[in-house]
Amino acid sequence: MSVAFTREEDLEATAADLADRPISPHPNLVTPEGLALIEVELAAARAAYTAAQVKGSIESDRTAMARATRDLRYWSARRASAQPQDPTQDSGVVRFGGSVSIEREDGRIQTWRIVGEDEADPAKGSVSHVSPLARAVMGRRIGDEAIVAGQPVEIVGVA
């Protein structure tokens, strides 16, 4: 057997062993935007799966089918476990779906929106409800203090 055949078999074995994306053990709380994101990702996974099934595609790229199958399983599970939350309740308390502004010891003020795990993007100002920052500030009000990253912060805004 030549090396070329061995390498192809190894690639196919690797594609077949593609690990599932980990599913969080936490409740899958979602904002309306988060639910829409899951729907978009699920549709994209379905489209990728259909494209991978096209005659010839599986033979030429087994990893595409493995990725599509893995992503379809992940987004189907996330959609099935989604627990939509209504973030419109304004109670003056830091809550899921709302925003919180914190002031750090050095005077910096940062604002974060607390969202579901799949929609969290710290670079865009959103953090997961299970993140250490969110856990530290949930349930607090303006003027309350919390410990974030080992440092005290003050809640200066809740929306």
C-alpha cells in the first residue's frame, strides 16, 4: 500500500472522529436576539449538511460532511434547549438581557449586556450570564459594589 492511500484513509478516519461541539451544562437562556441567532445558525448548518450531501461532495471532502453533521447536532440541541427570556422588565436590578455599567477602581466605566452563551461577544460589549462578571453583578442595584476579577467595582448604571 502506498503512502498516498494511507494518508487518505487517515484523513477519512479523522473526519469520522470529529468531536462534537461541547454543550454547556447551564440553562440555555436566550434573549430574542439570541434565539434569532440560533435560528440563523441552525439554518446555515442545515444548508451546509444539504450541500455536503450533494453527489460527489462526500467523496471529495469527508470533513465537510463531518463538520456539517456536527454543527447540525449542536445547533439543533441548542434550539431544543433554548429558554427565551423577556428582558424588558425594568426593575432597577441587574438581570439577564439587561445592561450594567460598572466603574472600576481606576475610574474606567464599562458597560456590558448580559446575554445567553451563544450570543456573548465581549468585544462587542456582551457577556454570558454564566461569566464571572455577570455572576458577580446579577441581582445588584446602582450603588452596590461587587468583586470582578478580584477587584471591587461599583454598579453605576442598570438598563
